[in-house]
Amino acid sequence: MHRVWLALALLTCSLARGQAPSYSAASLVNAVGFAPGPFAPNSVVSIFGSNLAMDTGYFLPSGSAGLPDHLDNVSVYVDNRLAPLLMVSQGQINFLVPSDEIAGVVPVRVVRQGVTGPEVSLTLGSVAPTLFPSTGGYAIAEDWNNSGAVITPDAPAKTGDTVILFATGLGPVMPAMGPFDIPGVAANITGLSSLKVLLDGVAIDSSLIKYAGVTPGCAGLYQVNLVLPATGSDPQIQIVMGNQTSQGGLKLAVK
């Protein structure tokens, strides 16, 4: 009997390892809010599916010189080259679109322990501005004037405060970053002239935007620092770059 159970266990393990990763183009989503795009270089994409990994693995940045291209024997190929990985699990993978990709349609595939999943297409724009959402329909933001405290309805921002918005998909920066680089210092986005911040649909004066670029120490994360002008309570906030606008429905906690 023990031999039978052992044989069944080995057979089940063998079958599990032999099953190819399963996913579709529709299961690739923007990791910020899990929206079905848009996507841009240096932004985080989530793949949902099955048989994506045998175990759960995370990138731990402590002491690391760069992002990994493998986690727990799993890799993701974007445009037929290895992409930086942040997390892998049986049902989800988070990867970073290489920062030097250009706009267009690129193939994506997952390889787990040498077993390749289907090749699907991912459409990239040059930018895809997306704000990080919090509970209650608010954008995640910090108050520079209050030691970086998180802005919430209980601790709202006020006119004249320097507000730090967190976003993804703001495109290339100068100096340029390598695909596996973790930004060590601030670097401005190259598309700064096309950046607008809207409060209730009205663009703030560009002179109030003090910085727009990567967040040091955080892969795929950008921030926009701005001085808050006079505005109504809890205005809707969006970022515009060129013809791309971040998701609607997010508010900034202001009193």
C-alpha cells in the first residue's frame, strides 16, 4: 500500500511539473489596480493564470545590485528577452516591462523550469500614466510638509502643501536606466513638458510641479511633487501625458 501511495505521489508531482504555464493575453493586467492596460516601459504588469510557478518567490531588494531575471526557476520573456521579476506564484507573476522597450506590440511568454507557456501579445505605449489608488477612492499621496505622512481624509492636504503623488507608466528618464536597474537617485522624466496634473479637470500651473521622475530605491515607481493650489475639497485628480490620461474617479484628500 505504501508503495502505491508513493507511486501516486511521484506521478502527481511529475504531472504538475510537466504542465505548461497557462494564461492568456486577457490575463495580463496593469499591476496598479489590475486594470486591463494601458502598458508602458518601466511599469509593472501582472500575469494571472495557473501552473505559473511551483512555489512563491519575492524579490528582496536588501543588498541587491539589480532586479532578478529568474525567481524560483521562473522567467518571463518580453520581446524575446528576459524581463525583471518582482514576484512569482502558482497563480500570479509580477514583472517589470524593460525600461528600454519602445511603443508597439511585443510578445510575452512565461517559462517555468524549462516548460514554456503560450506566447501572447502585449501592446505598449510610450507612456501610460496611472495613479496608485487607496481605499475610499483616494489616490495614494504623501505630505512633504508633514514628514511624508500619508494624506488621508483624516489627515488631508491643504493649500500650499507640497504633495507627493505616486504613479507608474511615466516613461523614460534622464539619465537613462538599464532594464534591471533599481534607481538609486532621483531622475526626471524626459516627457516633463507634456505632463499635466488635473484637479477637477483643470490643469494646475506647470510652475507648481517641482519634480516628476523615478522614486529612488523603488523599481517601476514614479512620483510627482507639486505645490497644492487653492482648490475645493477632495478634488478629482488625474495625470495627463500627451494623449494619455490616468484613470478617473480618484480623489485627493484636501480640506
